[in-house]
Amino acid sequence: VELVESGGGLVQGGGSLRLSCLASGMITSDFSSKTVNWYRQAPGKQRESVASITSGRVSNYADAVKGRFTISRDNSKKRVYLQMNSLNPEDTGVYYCNLYRQGSDLWGQGTQVTVSS
């Protein structure tokens, strides 16, 4: 089982990106029962929580992204998405997908998001 992020890239300030996280190798029922999280890590800073979505599709957001980012999931595709709008340079960083499974945290390899001013 592995998490695979995609969708990052270079975008101008004010632009949008949609990140995707695929839970490769997980069976659908297992994935659908999990809370999935998005984190990010800016250069020289600690990794921080961005958004999460529960199995019941309850979402939570960091204050810095509320109103701009939307997390969603498609259990049939074993994917979680992060729609990011009104991006600004402070959103630059590596974005990671995460979930807790069988007693341990599972992380993807990350996808780079760079927002130019």
C-alpha cells in the first residue's frame, strides 16, 4: 500500500491547483473508513496540517487556508483531492497526503507546489 500525490506545479499568485492523492493497493472498504489528511512543508519550516476529511466526509481546515481550499474524496477511486484557489506565495511547499493504517502513519512522497508573486 502506498499513497501517491500528484497535481502540483508552478502557478501565479491568485491561481488554482487541484492535488490528488491515490491510495494505491488499498481495498476500497479500508480506504473509505480512513480519515485522510493533507500536510505541507515550506522550505526551512516544519510540516503543518492543511486539511483533513473523515470517513463521514467531515472536513477540517487550517485557518490559513479556510475559504480557499476544499478537500474532497472519491472512495470508489480511492482518491482524496485538495482544490486550492486564490493561491499566494505563502502556500508554496511540498504537499503530502497522510493516513493512519494498521498502527502506523502512511505518507506519500509529496508533490511540489510553487506560487509565484
